[in-house]
Amino acid sequence: MPMYSSLVSSQHNPRCSNSTASKRPVGIVTPENEAEIRATILCSREQGLQVRIRSGGHDYEGLSYLCKTPFIIIDMRNLRSITIDIKHETAWVQSGATLGELYYHIAKKSQTHGFPAGICPSVGVGGHFSGGGFGAMVRKYGLAADHIIDAYLIDAKGRLVDRETMGEDLFWAIRGGGGASFGVIVSWKIKLVRVPPKVTVFNVHRSMDRQNTEIVHRWQHVAHKVQNELFIRVIIQYIHDDKNTSVQALFNSLFLGEVKDLIPLMDKSFPELGLEPEDCTEMSWIESVLYFAGFTSGEPLEVLLGNETDPYVSYFKAKSDFVTKTIPKHVFERIRKKFLQQKLVFLIMDPYGGRMSEIPESRIPFPHREGNLYNIQYLVKWEVNGVWASKEHIHWLRALYRYMEPYVSKHPRSAYLNYRDLDLGTNLHANTTYSEARKWGEKYFKGNFKRLAQVKRSVDPYNFFRNEQSIPLY
């Protein structure tokens, strides 16, 4: 059984734990069944304690394990069972499971099924699913939340409800609206998707000189329009070795098909990249999961069951944007110059289009659908602990974010809930009004924020489940 100290430190962004405003939890509960969750909720209400619900501990701002008032953590690590039903192409997944565990268990049952969720295998499904969740199959199949067909949730009164008994409004809200505002989600029923026996991956690096900046600019015109089976993201990053420093663009791709079909497609749609057959590797879909996670070729699938590789176990701060019009070439040239001022900085651009453009904005709370070319994640990391180091790096990131304002979505400037960002605004007190919370809420949810607040009032009228960016009452 894990000790209190190890559970307190079990999180993925130590920057958040440096906050002097956050208290240590009064206690940490690691429930093994629904009855223990129910008892924790009712006891916490009786004692006037808040509750934080932690699945994988990846909340970018630490809201799943930090609080400014006395609180209890419900740590879901013991609730991680996964039941795969290949005949009906479904699975039940408990919220303490990780994406890696889910992918592993699917692959053990079938080499032609998968699930369209995130790339980092140590991310917990609880927060990932409830915030939307996207990965390398987003253009073919949409979000993880688009494939949730049932769930079990324990509400503020301690009642265990499923889709039928919770009602369609609450079921709508937890698929992209952030589950921690509405209750403790114990498990999810998901619909699996078909994948081909062989997929193709490639990583192509290009230095961000003037010529290759043009390739990045051209990518914007292509990545959201090509056939849905092709996902090409771009990662702009600072590179340093013994000889020199530079900024590099990595074109990182998954194609749900074979090399013989990919090369003609790329020659027609994106010849500027100059993709060659030798740049590509064919593999099974589950092998591509390992590939995107950074594991070396030939490693066993069992590595997905651990947390050995996690790029976010470090001090970091992130922000996000959605792009609705192509960004001028000179902006990427300016980004390159800005990146030379820092070291551990990344700009990750994930293309949308495809299936994402076919799903209405109001289908689930996640609204960033038709008209969005791609999502941007800005990420800065640092290795030295301390207030000064944090301020320096965060100041740099905020300056880059301000610079990008004219070139991204407007009215509102949108953001992705799973890239949590408290700079957008926070609930300052337990009774934050809907009008006050619109400052940040409409950035995540656009026109769906009002309906989320209405659902919140109906299922949690006393606002028991709350945090700095929880849904307010309408």
C-alpha cells in the first residue's frame, strides 16, 4: 500500500506543488470500489472538506491534487480494470486506468481495433476522456469523448448513476465538459474503432531556415484537407548540440494505410516535404502507439503498463490556441527567432479537419470543430526549481502567447480544456457566478458553456464539486 508522502508527490508537474497558496491534503483515499467513493464524498460534505479527484495526475495546473482550502484527494489508482468486448466492439474502462493500459488490452484482443485517444500512454483516462481527448486518429474518428456510450458516476449525494439514470443532459456534460465539476466518474463504456492491419509512420526533421519555414507555412494549407486517414502534426523545437543551436520542425505522421498508398498521396498533396519511402515505416497500429510515445523499436507491449516514459514529468507551463486562418509566413520566422532565446520550448500543431469538421459544435461540450485548421500547444519546460526560474520561463511563454493573438481564433480566443491554463481566469470563490466565469469558460466551451452551467445547477446545486476552473451554477 502506498504511503501518504508518495501519494502526495505522485503528480506530473512539480511547478504546481511550489505554490505556497496550496495546502497539503487532509487525507488521500485510494478507493477499491464505489462504496468507498460514496463514503468519502458523504464524509467530506459532512466535515466541510473539498474533494479533488485524481486519475493519472496530468492536470496541467494541478487541479486534480491541489487546493487552497482543506481537502481530500480521491485517487483512482486502484480502479483501473478494463474489459474488452471485441464481438460488440466496446470496452468498459475504469477511470484509474491509463491510456497505455487501454491500448495494451485492446491489442491483446485484436490487431484491427483501436481507440482514438491521446499519444502519451501514462495519461489517465478519467480526465482525458472527460475533457475531450484527441490523438493521432483525430481526423479519422474525432475525439475520445465522441466514442463514449455509457458511464458510471457518483454524484454529490453519493448516488451511483449510469447513462439512463443520470439523464442525457449530465451524460452530455461529462463528455468534454470536465467530469470533476459534476461528480466522480468511476468507469466509461467506449466504442472501439477499426484500424488496418498495417499503418505507416514517419518522422521528418527540417531545420527552420527560410526555405523550410515555407514548408511549415505550406503545411497549414494541406494538413486539414488531405484524406482523413492521414495525420501530420508539426513540432517546432529548439535543438542544441556541441556544435551549434538551431530551431527544428519535426513532421510527425500516422497514416492508416500502407507506404505504397502514402507516397503518391504525399507527392500530390504535399510535395514540398519531399517524403521518400525510406522515411516511412510500416507497423501495426499498437506498434505505432509505442512509436509516438517515444519507445524504441522492438520494445515489448508491456512498457505501456508502466510510467517509464512521460515527457511531462518536469517543471512546465503550457497554453493553447485554435487556428482558423492560415498564419503568415513571417510569423513562423519570428517564432524561430524567439525560440533561440529559450531551450526547452515546443510549439505543437495538431491538424483538425476530416471527421472533426463533420461533428456539430454542440454534439458534446467540446466545440472546436468545423472551421478550425489546427490546434496549437505552447509548452515551455525547465530543469531548475525555484520561484525565479518559474517566473522567467512563464513570462517568456506569456509573451509568445500575446504575440500570437492576431493570428489565432477570435471572439473568443479559444483554448483546449485538457491543456488547462489558469491564466485565462479562475473562480475566485465558492460562489463565482456564471457571468464572472464566462471570461474563461467560453474560451474552452464557446456557446456550450451556458448549457454546462445549467446542467451543473441541476445536478450539483450546492456546488460541492468545484475547483479554480469548475463549471459554475447558472
